[in-house]
Amino acid sequence: VLTQFKNIMILSKDLEEDSINISSFLGFKETSNLNIPELGFKSSVFQLLNSEVHLLSIIADAKNLYENSFNYEHKNESIFAICLGSDDFLNDYKKFSELGLNPSKINSGFYEDRDKVKQEIRFFSFPINKTCDLRILISEASEIQIRDNGEDVITKINQVVVYSSEMESLKELFESKLGIRLALDQEFDFGQGKIRMMFFRIGGVTIEIVEDTKIDKNSYSGIGWHCDSISLNHKRLSKRGFNISPIRKGRKEGTLVSTIKDAPLSVPTIIIGPDKE
């Protein structure tokens, strides 16, 4: 069963510079670094309370990229993939094969953790096709280490936004085949006509799918980040020179939000916090 939103992968052309920029946004430095040549990538890892952010740099000369290779189709987008965690990895692989999802071979590589202990990473993915051109990786669920960086930092991923013209196909994929809970499927009108939106929940993260009939491809579109104090984070980000909108009431009752207009790696970004007043 898929139980965890393990990480979101964001493509980086300059890992060192982009790590500095996203560290400035999140409010803390990278937790660890992965360098796995046999899988064709290296990354800077930022650990949150419910997931991780992986800044991903493709190794140009890598010869052993997995079947569903890291060649990137959506050149104008930074969000490369999401990785979901399974609590029964091999059985889920078998189940997804029987459901006709045609998963790639299981890929594995090794890396050293912060304590210099050798760890294995295993994952598989699903083919990119007309029905689902979102890159989704499945790995083994892992324990998240609790970190306390204070109220003036980003603590969680709240939601990942997807735009889609294939709502029913994605509903079948996420709910019926991957087994992710559909929390809400509803039409909303924010002043520009009705828009269908679906909200899937896994591991404390919402996958928010927004219908857009004008697009040809499904695409990851943005990230909503949770913080415990939006006022402290707004102040911190303003001091660091981010172009950040004034704090306003969120669409969800009891929340405050602010939009980052020049977020790192050009990922549409909103920060969300509780309205404590």
C-alpha cells in the first residue's frame, strides 16, 4: 500500500547555486547529499516534517539511466517527479503490474548517509504515455526524522498542484489503481467560471489536480508550503529579498497565505500558515 509522500524532485542546472537559493527560501540548509552515478543523478536533500525536497542534477555521462529515463520532456518546467512510498514494496510492484500499469524494472543504487553508513535505494516508475504524462516514482517507505527548526522556516509540503485535461484518467490512476484517498472531487467558481478540482491525500500531503481543457499535457504546476507562522516567514523572506505578496486570507478557512513571485527554480510557490488571530 502507498502510505507516504516521500519527496518531490525539482530539476537543477546548477546544484550548488540552486541549493543556496532554496535553502534561503526554506530557512535551513540541506540535510544531506546523494550522489548515485549508477542511477544517473546526484541531488541535494532538504528534509521536512512530512516529506523531502530533492534538488536533482542529471549526470550527463551516465550510461545506466533507468528504463523510464531522466530525459526531460517538459523543458519549461522545474518539477521533475513525485516519489511515493510503499510499505510493501515488492507486493505493490506485483500488484501494479497486474493492474496493467506496466512499471519499469526495479532500479537500485547505493549512497552514504550523513553517518557514512551505506544505504540502498530502490524504486520503479510508470511509463510516460498519453494517458499519464506525469512522472511518478515508487520507493520504499521510510521513517522521517523529526526536525525542529523553529517557527520562521518552512516545515512541510502542503500540496502539489497538477494541471490536467484528463481528469477521469487521473482519477482512475490515483484512486483506483494507486489506492490514494480521494478527499474531494468538486467544481469551484473563483470568478472565472466553474473549474473541476480533485484533492488526493497521502502522507499528510495533498495532490491537487486542477482541470484545464486547453492544455495538451498533464503537468506539475506548483507547490504550496506549510509554515507554523506565516508572519515570521513573511518577514524573513522579505528581508532576504524575495518578491512576496502581502499576507491574505486563504481559500481554506483558518489559513493565511502569501505568494512568492520569484521563487527558486521558477516553481509557482505559495506559503500557507494558520490564522492564529
